[in-house]
Amino acid sequence: MIEVKSISKSFKTVNALSELTFAARDGEITGLLGPNGAGKTTCLRIIYGLLRADSGEALIERVDANKYPLKARSNLGIFPDKFGLYERLTVREQIRYFGELHGLKGGTLEKNVQSVIERLDIATLADRKSAGFSQGQRMKVALAQALVHDPKHLILDEPSRGLDVMSTRILRDILREQRAAGTCILFSSHVMQEVAALCDRVVVMAGGKVAAEGTPDELCQLTGETALEDAFVKIIGSDEGIAA
Amino acid sequence: MSAYKTIWKKEFKDALRDKRSVLAAMSYAFFGPMLMAVAFFFLISQLTDPSDVKISIEGKQYAPELVEHLRENGIVERETDWPAEVTPIELSIPENWAEAIASATPIAVTLRADWSAQKQQTDVKRVEQALQAYSAQIANYRLILRGIDPRVIQPVQVAKQDMATRGSKAAIIMGSVLVFILLSVFWSGMNVAIDISAGERERNSLEFLLSQPVSSQAIVIGKVLAASCFALFGAMLSLILIPVIFSFVPLHQIGMSVDFSLEMLLIMFLALVPLALLATSLQLFVSFRAKSFKEAQTYISFLLIIPMAASFGVEFARLKTPLLYYLPLTGQHQTFLSLIRGEAVNWLGTGVSAVFTLLVAVLLTYLIGRMLKSEKTVFGL
């Protein structure tokens, strides 16, 4: 369970988040939907403790990420905004590295590495260096790094950007599998289709605040629109920065 | 395994696969001593001109032993004519040489030359020395024949130690060799240090690394250790190669002998360990602030000037203050100087400067760790 409680954050003169509050429940996929610059990445970075909130709490299993970032992170799998791979290491070595950083060792480590490689169907890539990988392949490796320690929570920052249809489908399948295993998944997106296809709950963000919250259907009912996209536009009051 | 070891191991493996880093670490150690050895070769060949002195000898048929002695000392009769602009060096041996030698009476041998001619000074001096040596030899024989210890006429023996130009020139070059060894820790780990800090940021993997449940201190310690390994690898290579290369340089010809004993090299290496940690933590400190590899490279080239200026400055200015023994970098430098000169090493100074160096390295490492917690540095806000 990830709970964000009245978080505020400002950078110099820019007010990025103000009194943001929402929750992502276990066994559900929660979508953080918002136009560019709504504060999605800032919010996620606060949840994994890389940014410090000016006020408010970000709780992961009731651990405040601002106070105990290391403890909070050990419960998290992260797919960050920027995921660079180590191009001189093989995929297996990279996944193992992050497994070790999560404190896995010996047989457990090898078992987890192997199982995540199989789950993501990257066995053919596993012993290759990641230089020259396609965007889809890179996404899978980044996802494997996030999942190697079997996290109970998964945070993804616009995971589908730059992916083709096939890779996007694979990503969705993986996220559904994770949901079925009871993982709490929080992901940000500005792609409407994806949110509609995947999310159990949607948190619409605009200007650093929660503009609306609910299932895709609830949001449509709330606004009296039939398509989520129209509902979204109505909620945030403009059609700026949305991709269909 | 604790996190810093994981990071150390990974960064080291990663850097080993980076040909650029490995080459950078090795090329400095390889080409530096080579270049220095070449410079040495030229200097020595300039200082010691082994070619014979050619002079005119008049009446050489009267004293074949003297002529033979001169020849053994590289002074031979000239076969070609003297060039017009050069004053000839002429030695004339009188007719009554053999007779005078036999009767033990003084003989006047004339040496005619221009003592003010710069170019001929060494030549004239060599002739004079050879003649004097011959004279002393005969005097010794005569005394021995008369049952007198020749040492009675040498009450004072002057041991000449040449401190003149050739000596000081050599000292300067030897000093540069030491500075070179000191700087090896700054050069060899540089590329790795940039790659694992600014490079990590440029490749967009920094954010993910910092999002792991690992303290930023552990990350920094792992990275400092990985880069230090490269710095020390370069230092070790230079320490091994310098004695090997210098064993081919005819240092003895200019009256210099540098004896790199195994013990001395080991002490040098140990003294370089804290310096390597300082060098890499300083480089990481700077390049974690840079946004790209290129930017970091620019900063670090400037940074390299500091140790270079410091050590060459001390070397050439012949700075002498006891403080030098206790400071980072200069402390190691002084230890090296004492070692190479065969003087007693100021162990207290060496120890204090090692601890001091280590403390600065730890402080810098701590500061980088704090820096990586600040969102300002991480996201360049």
C-alpha cells in the first residue's frame, strides 16, 4: 500500500505539488494521469525518497520515505524516469548487481535473477552486453532490474514511452501478472489508451493537485462523457499535453 | 556482502571492460618513463663527450710511454690540420726527455693553447689532467724505489664531489621522475573517476542507482575504491617500469647512481595508497558536479594543475620548510626525495602526511555522499 498524504513540494519559485493526497492499494494498478508538467515525476521521486517533500508524508507500508528512505525503498521496485543501462555489463550481471544492492545473495540471488529473466522472456539476451539494444529490450532489462527482489510495490514512471505496440503489450501483460500476484502498482502516464486499458483506479493530476480520482468508468460518469479522454479533458480543463 | 563491496566490484569490472579507461591508466605508466629515459639519454650524451681529444704532439719519438699514456686517456695525435679559426693545442716534448727521466731531473713539457677559448676548455683540461696523472705516477715509482711511502707527499687528499651543472641537471630530472610517480595516481584513475560519476549521470543510470536501498555513502565509498584501484594500478606500473627502463640509461656516466631497491619501491607504493584515495575522491567530488563527461574532463584537467604545480613548484623552487613533510602530496614527495637520495626518511613526517592525506580523502568522500543526497546536485536543479 502506497499512501501519499498532503505532500507539497516547490522548487525555487515553482510550486510543483500542493497538498497532494491519494493512495495506491495492493493488488491494483493505479494510474497517475496528468499532462506534462503536472508533477507526476516529482511525486514519484518523493515516493522513492530521491526528493524530499516540503511537507506531508509518502508512506510505503506505513514507512515514511522522507524519513527512512532506505527502508522504504527496500519494499519498492522502481522503473525510473530515466533508465540508463550499463552497456559494458551483460544483462544478467546488471540484474544481479541490483539484486545484490537489495541485499540478495548466494542461491536466492541466482534463483531470483534466473526467475526474473524467464518471466520477462529475456533468456536470449541474458548473456549479451546491453549496448545496441532496442528500446523494447531496454525496457525489459530495466523492468527486470526493478523486479529482481520481488518487490511488493512497483512504481513506474511513464514505462511505455518509446515502445512499439508489441513491447507495450508485453509490458501490460507483465503488469497484469504482477497485479495478480498481489503487487501494488503505481504508474504514471499521459497516454490515455494505456490508462484505460490497464488501470483499476486513476488519479488525475493537474497543476500539482489531484483533480479527480476513481475507476475509469467512475471518471466518465462523473463528467458525463463516454470516453476517458473527454472526461480527462473536462477534469483538467484543457487539452494541453495529452496524447491519445 | 555489504553494499560498498558490491558497488566496488561492479564498478571495477565495468571499468576493466572500458578500453579507454584501461588504456588511460596504462599509457601514462608506459610512455612517461620512456619519454623521461629518452630525455636522460640526450642529457648524458651531451654531458659526457667520449670522443678523443686530438692535439698536436711535437717530439713524440722522445717519450713513447707518455704518448701511450695520453692515448689511454683519450688524447691522440692529430692527423688533420687545425681549422683556421681554432687555436691549436700543442704539446712539445723536449729532446732530453729520456735522459731527464733517467736522472730524475725535472723536464719542461710545453702545452700551448688558448685557455680562454670556451669550446676547448674541457679538451685542455683533459690534457693537463693526463699529464699531471703521468707525472704523479712517475713520482710514486721514484719514491717507492727509494723506499719511501708515496703517501708522505700527499698529506691532504681532496675528495672531489662535483656539484656543478651536470649534477644539478641530473637532480632536476631525477626530481621530475619522482613527481611523475606522484602524479601517476592522479592520471591513472582519472578516466574511471569521470566515467563512474559524470558518465553515470550522462548515461542516465545515476537516478536508478540512487533509488536503491543503499546509502549514498556506500555508493561513494564503492566508487572511490574502484577508481583508486585503477590509480594504484597505474602507480604500480610506473614503479615497476621506471627501474627497468632506467637500468638501460647510463646514469653512471654522469656520476649518478639510482638504486631502486625492492624495499624502496614498496615504501613508495604504500605512501601512494592514501594519495590515490585522495586523488580519486577529489576527482569524484569535482566530476559529480559536472553534467556530462566532457564537462567533467574540462574541470579535471584544471584540477590536475594543482598537484603538478605543487610538486614541480617544490621541486624547482628548492623550497625547504619542515611543513612540507606533513602535508598531503608534498609529504609523499619529500619521502620519495629522501628515499632516492639515500637520506634518512623523516618517518614521523611520512606518517603524519599519510594520515592527513587519508583524512582529507575521507572528508571528501563524506562530502560527496552528502552531495548525492541533495536533490540540487542529483537533478542539477
